[in-house]
Amino acid sequence: MFFRSKVGHITLILALTASFLVGCATMRKLDAASILKKTHIEFQELVLDSVDINPNLFEKAGEAIKSSLLPNPQVVTMVQNLARGIIESELGKANLSIVLKATSSDEDTLWVRSFTANIALDSVIELPLSLKDSSILAPGENKFVVTTQFPLDKRLFKLNSITKYRIKGVLQVALKADGETVPLEFDIEHPISPEEIKALEDRARETLLSGIINDWVGAILPSN
């Protein structure tokens, strides 16, 4: 009888402990959710960081490109086509950074545990976004830098038809670095002017052209 009573007490204590832990976890999630209600995310900036040239570009074009100091017809044709707005195959990728601003009017800080989102450039292309650095969501304004790669193929010359960006995703946050997460869904549309998109297209084209020439020169010059 004593043994049963003792087991009963232990079971009750375990049940109460489990209930307490579940209750605490629930309260933490509710607290995090309350903070998220006071949080607003908006688009701030899109920047072209750099261009990566396809490393196999000149191998596909032929060994003659690497061995001749004279203007190779294939290189000349590639450059002329690029100037005319013609890209026959993917030449590389443009590395883009997007700055998002998250403003919290709460006094507490949240840990950003994960980030999943895409950016759609009208109907031209949709690209996955990655969070550049681990971050926290502190009171006030917070900047999040996310990155993506735009394939430099014929879609580069469709950029001038874009009138807006749309960034849609989920930010998972928690009250502690190892705490349970609460999702913050966001859906941002940002208009872009013809001048802005033309500047982006021109820079991408110029950087790509410069990279092609530099890679060709580097391929035909002997290395030290």
C-alpha cells in the first residue's frame, strides 16, 4: 500500500512537472507571438554585388580561344551578341543582395532561427532567398541582408519589363537561441521605376562583358 502511494505521488509530480514545462513553452510561444504582432517587415534595397562567369564558358567555346592572342571570332561574336541583347546560353550568375528592414515596437528581443523566402520579379523569374547572417530581432529597426543569384541568360534582357518585386516568406523566431520557434509570415510588394531597373540591367551587362573579357585575357596569358 505504501509502495502504491509512493508511486502515485511520483506519477503526480511527473505529471505536474510535464504540465508546468508544457505551460512554460506555451507561454514562451505566446510571448514571441505577441512581439511579432508589433513587428513590421518592409523592403529597403536591392543591390547587384558581383557577377560570376560560367567557368566552362571558354572550354565550351573551344581551345582556340585560350591559345590565340588574336581576336577570336567566337569571343567577338559573344561580345557582339551581348551588346545587341542576345544570349544563347547561360553565361554566369549575378549575385544580388536584398536589404529588408524589420521594425519592432516591443521592448524584448527575439532570435531569428530560420528564414525561408522567394523573390519574384514580376513574371520574369522567381528566385530563392538565403539569410546572409544569423540575426536577432531587437527593439527598433533591424536590417536583414538576404542573397540570391540571377542566372545571366536571355532573361537578363527581360528585366526592363519588370514593374515590381514581390518577396514572400516566413521568418522563424524564438525567445531564446534554442527556444521553440514561432513563424512570422510576410508578403511584400515593392514597385520599381524604369530608371532603377535600367540601371540594374546596364550594370549587370557591363559587369558581365567586363568579366568575359578579363576571363579570356586571363586564359590566354601564361600564369606565373
